[in-house]
Amino acid sequence: MSFAPSKNLQQEVAELISHYPDGESRSASLMVLHAIQDEAGYISTEAMQWAAGEIGIKPLNLYELVTFYPMLREEQLGKFVLKVCRTLSCAMAGGKELHENLCNKLKLDPNAHGPQTTADGKFSIEFAECLASCGTGPVMMCNDDFHEAVTEAKANEILEGCK
């Protein structure tokens, strides 16, 4: 698969890089990667190569960032990304069971590590570290929507609401 940045992405990246003096464009790396991911849904090897050329660094420098930061993705996720908190408070409130129920409903492996995507590409699910609502667990996100005290019934409603 090849990567072809849109005209909007090219302009956005040029704008981001322009905020740094000569020799400091590397500082725009994270913002450039986010812009690519916002447009494409993930950051391919080809996209890293293109971005590295624009920034004036080696693709390896971007690969290091993509593989370090959990919010950056090397793979396309589903249209709806479900994140279930797995930290202690949510685990004690039923986060593991919530994740397992969602995986079973979506026909995914509840014991697999990392994000998983349904065969139709509609849903991806993954555990997340703290989602910052320890008193209202278990918590989950569906894309940018935050849900607290998620029961199995509430999780089913969330899934049904994904159109």
C-alpha cells in the first residue's frame, strides 16, 4: 500500500513545520504524526517516510515515536474504537469482565494482547491504562465518547448506538 497525502495534509504539515526555526523542525514530529493519523486513521511506514522527508529527519526517528506512544497507531482500527480501562479501580469494579463481554459479543479473543478489530472493520477493542475516572468504574470510551459505571446492559446499548 502506498501513501499519498492529501493537499490539506500537505498544507497542515507545512504549517506545523513552519512554526519552528531552521534546524528545529524535528520538534514538529509528534504533531505531524497526529495530523497523519487524523487523516488516515493510522500511520503507515510509507507515511512515516513521507513525513520524515518533509521534516528533514530519518524515518527511524518517527518510527521510534510511533512505537513508543500508545496513542499512535501503525494499523488501521475499526470505525468504532472501544477502550476499556484496566487499572486497579476499574478492574475491581468489573473492567476485565466488561472487556471480556464486549470481546465475546464482537467475536474477538478476550485474552489477546493489544487492539483487535472485527472482521467487518466496524469495531476495535483494547484495554487502556487509566481513563481518569477511578470512582465511577468500570469506564470505557467509544471513540471520543466517555462512559462511566458501564454494565453489560449499558455496553450493549453503546454497541447498538454505533451506526
